[in-house]
Amino acid sequence: MSAPLRQRRPVPVPAPGATYRTLLRLAGPVLLGSLTQSALYLTDSLFVGQLGEAPLAAVGLGGLVFYLLSTVGAGLGQALQTLVARRLVQGRPGAARRLFTATGYLAGGGGLALAGALWLGAPWLSATLVPEPAVAAQLTQYLRVAALALPASFAWLALVGLYTGLGETRLLPWSAFALTVANVLGSHAWVSGGLGAPALGIAGAGWATLLSECTGTAVLLAGLLWPTRPALAGWLRKWAWHPRAVRRLGQFAVPLVARQVVEVSGWLLFFVLVGRLGTRALAVSNIVRSLYTFASLPALALAAALQTLVSRYAGQGRWTEVLPTVGRATALAVGLGLAPAGVLLLAPRLLVGCFSAEPTLVAAGAPVLQLLAGLLLTFSASTLLAHAVVGVGGAGRSLSMELLATTTYLLAAWACVVLQWSLAGVWATELLYWALLAALGWHYLQRGPWRHAPG
């Protein structure tokens, strides 16, 4: 008898979807680019915090109002990012260029309209949001100047959407660096009177925001005017109005804009509720939000990368690669969130002390920052799942998810304020929000009809 044949070991087959290396390569430059909004909030709070509790509380609310209005531009940028990525893998570069042109018109008109509305309505809005007259007066000063930065913010967000959708993210870090430097120098000059400039107080933070948004936009525009890579050439040549492209962009962008408006409106209403606990609670919450925004950058960058990759897979019909990619990106986001969560947990007083030297404010902020450590990890998983839903074409579903999660957590926060819970107890309702959003996103990705989403 012949000897039995030796069985060969099965060759391991790599799991489908994007690798960790691919995710990090695409998310790295986006991470640096995401420093922009975080740098604005963090710098404003650091400089304005030295002026006292009332300006610190006001700049927190003012930043949220500015962010709320700029979410219209962010939604347009996200829609452009997803559609450009999809059209290019479908071999339709002309359609991608028409979508960029449509975004330019909508972002330009929307930014100007909202800037005018905010400038005119700043006094009324401030009095409505804040019961304390001193805080409301400071808020009006900030909003009147920050309104001027909205058109530049819309332009920057649209350009970020284009660069990310193209996968050409190398210039985003330079834009972020220029924006951050401009904001720091502007705040140093106009908030505290450095560099021989007049000290304008909280209004100086608004002027610094305007300078930084214009600077960041100029860098990205320069990349299109003098392209160093073929993919960036020709995007500014034709500006004809294409009704079909506008309709397609609008159909995709409306639920994204609505979702972001609901999300940031939830933040704003949450801060209005916190304001009922007093100026100190509002000032502490602004510090918490500034650090929260900064610590969440790795997850947000991975979410942008994941949305682009998933959109490409959807455009190519490579559905089996979606869920493995989502799983890797989510695990990576939670892992990268461990380091900032550890800092928040172990050194809360040191972090709060960077914004204010007042002992009572430091004591009030420490327990909230420790709570934020756990909240950050929940956020990291949830935001990845929410962006994946958008990437597979579920923009409408993401809006309904956001409405349900926001309504639930705002009702919980309202109950905590009515019952006079501690500030940390009120902030704990954020855990409910992100946990519910994660559960809804996971359910849709596992069981939803996204494989039949239109390209």
C-alpha cells in the first residue's frame, strides 16, 4: 500500500475589507485636519477663561451657536465627500465635478444668509438662551463678530469634503496647522491685548475665529489653484449651474444637514438646561466640552475615513467588505480613545486648572471630567457606527436615529435639572445618548436593507 498523502495546511485567507493600516493611512491626515474646530473651541476657552466665569460661560454657548449654523456647511461637505467618492469609483468624474460646483453655490449662499441672520438676531438670541444679563451681554458681543466667519467656515467645510472624498488628504494637516496658528495668534492679540493689539475681550475671540477660518480656507484653495497631484487639477475651472446636480446633492445632503442640526441643537439645548443650574455650571460645561471635542478627534477622523471607504464599497457593490471594515474601524477608535480617557480620569484637576485658577471652579469640574473618560469610549464606538450608516446610503435612517437618541437624552437631562441633580449627574445622560445611537446603528448595519441602497 502506498503511504497516505500528507494533508496540506489551508492557506489563510485574509478577511475582506480595509485593513487597520489602510484606515490609519486615510484617517491620519483627516485627524490633523479635524484639529480645526477643536482648536477654535479650545483656544477660545483657554484665553477667554482668564476673563472670568461670565465670559467663559458665554463663549461656550457662542461656540455652540456658531457650530450649529456651520453644521449646514458640514452636512454639505459630508454629502459631497460621499458622492464624490462614489462617482469616481463608478468612473464618472464629470458628475463628481458638477456636484462640487453645486456645493460651491449652496455653501456660498447658505453661509452669507446665515451670517446676516446671526448678526441681526444676536441680541435677541442671547437674551433667549441665557437668563443671566451679564452672560447674555458677553454672548452678544461674541456672536456679532463670529457671524462674519460663517461664509469662510462653509467654504472650508466644502473643501474638506472634496479633499476627503478624493482621498487626497495630504493638504488637510497644513490647513489645520495654518488655521490653528492663526487662531492662537489672533486670540493672544485681540482677547488679552498681546502683540501690541487692543484687548477686545470676548469679541477678540470672534475676530480670531474669522482670521483662522479665512486662513484655513486659503490653504485649501491654493491646493486647487496650484495642484501638485493630478486628482486636484481642474476643480475650479467650470462654474456652470447644473440643476440635476443640485437636486442630487440636496436629496443626499438634506437628511445629513438635518441630522447634524438635530445633534448640535441637542448640545445647545443641553447647555441651556445646564445654564439653569447657574453661571458656574455653564462655565464648567464649556471646559468639559472643549476637552471632549479635543479628545474625540481620533474617533472623528476614523469615522470620516470609514464613511469614505464604505461609500466606495457601496458604489462598487462590494457589500461583503463593509461590515469587516466597520468592525476594525470601531475597535481601532475605542483603542485610540483609551489614552485620552486615562488622562481625563487621572488628572482632572490639572486639566481644569489650565482654563481657570479659581479653586471652586476646579473642584466643580473634576468629577465631570472623570465621567467624561467613560463617555469618550462610548462615543468612539457610536460615532463610527453612525458614520457607517451614512456611508452605505442610510442618510435618512441616520436622521431618525439622531432624532430618537437626542429626544431621549434631552428628556433625561431635563429631569435631572428639575430634580436638582449634580452637574456630573446631568452630564451622565450623554451616556444614554451615545449608547442608544450605537445600538440603533448596529441594528441597521446588521439587519437593515442597506445592500439595496441606490448608488
